Amino acid sequence: MKKKTLIIMLVLSLAFSLASCSNSAATATDQSVITIAAAASLKNCLDDALIPMFNDIYPDILVKSTYDSSGKLQMQIQEGADIDVFISASMKEMDKLNEKGLLIDDSVVQLLENKIVLIVPENNSKEINGFEDILKAERIALGDPASVPAGQYAKEALTNLNIWDEALGKASLGTNVTQVLNWVAEGSAEAGIVYSTDAASRPGVKVVAEAAEGSVSKVIYPVGIVKTSKDKYSAKKFIEFLQSHQAKEVFRSYGFIAR
């Protein structure tokens, strides 16, 4: 935790220095506004660190954010929501938007990787130590595979163990990964499957296993510009910033693998 705080403080200091070198100060009337729609698992690092950093470096660009499951955000974009940049927790949603011609050509970048983990409440009494033990739980928390990438990865991992149908019979399906985390932390569920970054940021849960390589597809977070964006220049600047060295350091401090 101290390491993460130190990294963020150092990067914010750099951001403030760059902002102070700007030739002119922007006023509220000068600002362009872009809206970022991102997977719920990105909320902490974007809202707490990266968006404030970007706004300090580019005071003339105001970034607003909205978070939910990637599937829900994909549907909102398809229905014409006013979104400039989309960051998904899997390639599936981004590919669907691309196929429909709703993203700027060549704007999609594979930004981050994450890991899939099995979590239990801190006071785990069920001797759940691996994915194969998940059926020991009477109540299981999973993301809904229909719209939540974490749920899709969970289904893949449990299908490969030939226990998906049994697990589904015990499962509550969350609308996003945050809901799954909360159910386990509060004791409403005795086991759940989430991203490692989410588990690290939520008190009340502990990780008992990480999905073995090859047991699930790689968890890739792509980012792209929505074709209907009214400020493609600012959207491009934001994506370039997310690929910068200082942004990658922040992502790593939150447990992501920066590509």
C-alpha cells in the first residue's frame, strides 16, 4: 500500500510540474469535455489517480467517467450513448462494436492485462483452497456471463474443470464485478471469482487461488474511440496518456499488467 501511495504521489508531482509549464491557463468556458466508459474494475485507478493526472496535464480537457460491466457499456454505446472512449475488460465487447462500425478505425489498443482469482471471506471456514473446491461453498458469487467479462472468465475456468453446471446451481449472478466482491466480503456468498486487482482493493476478502495459465483466456483490457465522439482529438490524447510511462506505473501499482 505504501509503495502504491508513493508511486501515485511521485506521478502526481510530475503531472503538476507539467501542468504548471502550460503557456496559458484554461477557464471553464475553454474546456472540452470527454466521457470515458470503463469496466467497473478500473474505477479506483482511473478516478483516484489517472483522470486527475490527465486533467492536471491537460487543464483544457475535462474528463468525465462512467463505470459498469463491459457488456452493459457496449449496449449503451450501441444505443447511442454520449461516450467518447470505451475501455472494456475483454476483447469480446470491443470486437462486437468494431464489427458494427461503431469505433474509429485503428483506434483500438490492447492496454492492460489482469488475472482471474478465487476469493473467499477473510474468515473462510469451508477449506476452499482452489477452484476445484468451489463446490464446497453453499453460496457462490459470480458475474453474469451474459454481460460481465469476469463471469465469462469464471464460466470458462469452471467449465474446464467440468463443474460449471453444479456451480451455477449455487450461484448468485452479479451485474458487475463490484457486486460479486461485495457479496463475498459481506458473507452473503462463501466464494466468488473476480479479477486480482479488485480482490486486492477490497477489505474483507482474501485470494485463495489464481487461475492457472491455460485454464482461462488471457484477460485483456482494450481501449478505443467511439466513432460518434464529438472530440476525437481529446479522446486520442487521453488514450495516448494511458499508454505513457507515468500512467503505466500507476496501473502497475494497482496490480494491472501494463502492455
